[in-house]
Amino acid sequence: MTMRIGSTIRMTTNEQVLETNMNAGNGNGNGNGKERFTGHGAEWTDANLSKEDAHVATVWVDQIVNKRSMLTNKDRVEDVRDVMWQLEKEGEIVVHRVTDEHKPVMVKTLYGWDKKIPSTQLWHHKSCGQCGNIPGYPASLLWLMNEMDIEYLDETDQTSCTAWNYHGSGIGNLESLAAVFLRNFHQAYVAAKAQGLPEGYFYPLVHCGTSFGNYKEVRGYLMQSAKLRERVKKILGKLGRLVDGKLLIPEEIVHYSEWVHVMRNEIKNHQVIDCSNIRATVHPACHVYKMVPEDAIYDDDILDGNRVAVTTGILETLGTQVIDYSTWYDCCGFGFRHIISEREFTRSFAIDRKIRVAIEEAQADMMIGHDTGCITTLDKNQWIGAAAGKPVDLPILADCQFAALVCGAHPYKIVQSHWHASSTETLMEKLGIDWEMKKAEFESYLKDVEAGKGETLYDPRLMITSGPGFKPIERKNIERQK
């Protein structure tokens, strides 16, 4: 924790730990040659609790999470933006602002603070897991923006946030995370120059919940630690990723689900399919609202303001029946290291603590989420239940996929439900969608793709920009050598 007194910053114990983690990875190893505790594996022992005793041991979770007031009962809370504005005033950083051109919508966060959500001129910070495992996820979001004539840029000059490497292994460190974070956001800042537009024209919109949580956490560390800023500044200087010799810090870090939330009424205007008969359950992602929880959106008109507003807000606006279930607060089971070192734990948790509860308690027609890892885990592990003789079947979609679906997006070309391991046909039947006809249309379209006649969501020439210091490439006609 950094305590700001006047214009000086002094280091406390937490920052000393931060410095240690900068030097020694993410802190999973003890560095003294003794046994390394991972939190999983042989060092775990079974408590052999009965089902009743296990519930007693964990009942505190139910007591804490169902009221927003329980989350805000803290002795000290710091808005990192206060430190950010002070650092800019002192000439140490430059802040990438959400301007009036971005047509921001103001929302309230956990403590009632204001947060600006840009609604247009957006730079898509894509998700490696979505593009690789759930391509209908980003495609649905872009399709919705096309329907609403939202200006955006979806370019290729972006790296993975590397947060899974950090959280899922002992390799990454905060210095590398911070450098990647600021490198990507700097690219968002300068990308418009390729079109002859000013710096800052586009504002980054983060697709992945993991990237979102990681970037917010790292921004906080950067504000707290002068040493971290100094080290990262050297790296970005070598990459040409400074602005006037200073680090560029975003005023707001914005998740796509927050954009969907503030645009929910306009999305409703494009709805063509009635979904009032659909019983929906929501899985809120840990990295969206448990990491840096003070930045998560809460709305008194949604679930009485006691739970994070994103996703539930769009589902209620579209007319679904949002049904509660007892384990709504639980992790999906992914947990980063769980999926690597204890995969069966992830699978059993996803099935028995989330999916089966939603089916049995809520009699759900679907579960909707807003994060890459959560959707992947809940969707692609249901087969293991059938393999174990305990089958479950619940459609799992992202909020923007479902929104696109009921706004008329093609279930295979855009929503790309065929990439999902959980079945979606029953859900489409309840929505009145002839999925067999749509599938036949898609199979016919694939022949066009094979023939080089595939469709695109935007002009593909916009994918490529040349990064900092854009200079148009001189085009020359080169004779083909005989």
C-alpha cells in the first residue's frame, strides 16, 4: 500500500512485497530450496468432513456475499485515480482520457464512485482465449456494434496480456505484466494515426475478464510504486512506447460487459426475438468484479444494488427471467492453477457447484457469463459428467452472444454456437429459431468461404496499422520476374 502525504510517496510493507515479486516472479516459489507449496497436490489432506459439516465450515460465504454492504465494510479504501491525477500534475505520467468524443456514459461503482464508459470510437483489446476457443464471442460483440453503427478499430497490433502466464505459473512477474499492459494501451492511443486521425481518438475496450482484472490491478501497482514505474519506463522507452517521454496511463479500464451494460437499452431497440420464456442464470466472473472490486459497476435498479450489475442488466432489459441460485458467488472452477495442476477439481467444481445447481435449483434454460475462462470452463467440461455417469446439459453463452442471437444474428455465422461443447439447440428451439435451417445455411456458406467468398464484419484493411510514428508505406509496382 502506498500512503500519499502532500507530494511525496513513502513505501510500506506491501510495496516491499511488490518489489520482491517484481524480482522473483509471482511469489509461488520460496526461493530457499525447501519444499515449494503450490496450493495443490500432495501437501493437501482430506478433512473427511461430512456434507453437513462441510456446509457449516463454509456457511460464512453465504453470510458475506449476498449484501453489498458486506463488501464495502472496510477501514480504508483508496481510489487509484486520485494518485493518478496527482502523478500527472507532477509531470510523471500522461493520462489517456475518456473524452466527450467517446460519448461516455456515467455509471456508479461499488462505493458509489463515478466511472466513465466510452460508447464509441473503441479499440478492441481482444482475448486470446476467445479468438482461439470461442470465436463467436468477439464476433457477436462486433456484430452488435455494426448494428448500432458504433465506430471501432479491430487491429492486429496487440499482444496477449500474459496474465494467465502470471497467475497460472511461476514464470511471469509484475514488471513484465506492467510493460505489456502499457504497451497495448499505448497502441490503442496511437492506432488512429494510420487513418490520419489524432492520438487518443480510439479508447481501449478489453474483451477478456482476466485481462481486465489484471490491468486494473497492475495500474494500481504502477501508481503505488515509483520503482516499478521507473523500470517499466526504461522498457517502454526502448520500444518507442512513451508519450513525451512519460508513461501513458488510462483514465478508465473498461470491460466489454460494461459497454454492453450502458448500451443495453439501445441493444433492446434491435431485438427481434422474444425471450421472456427463458430462465437465465448468471455467472459473474471473479476477475471482473472480485479483482479491484471498487471498480465494478453496481446499480440500485438491478438486484437491489447488491450484486454486480453487468450481464444481469442486459438480460433483464431483453426480457429474460433472471433466476437466482445458491452458488452464484462461486468461482467457475477455472482458477488458473486449478485448470493446470488439478484439472479434475476444475471439472467437478464446474459441474457440481455451478451447472448442476443452476439446473436443479433454478431449472435454468441457460447460464450466461462475461469472461473467457468462465465460459470455456462451464461450456467445455460438461462432457466429463456424462463420462462419469452423471450427465448435465446446460447451454453456456456470453452475454453479448445471447444479445446478438435475440437481435437476429445468425446462430452459426456470427454467434458460432457450433464451437460450444454444450448443446444450444434446445435453447434455440425455445427462442423459436429453426436451428436446422440455420445450420444448413451455414454449411452452404462454408462452401463460399472455401471458394474465397467469405464475408467480413469490417474492411479487413483496417486490421493493419504500423504502430508508433506512423508513416504511410510507399507503394511501388514491381515487375514480376520471368
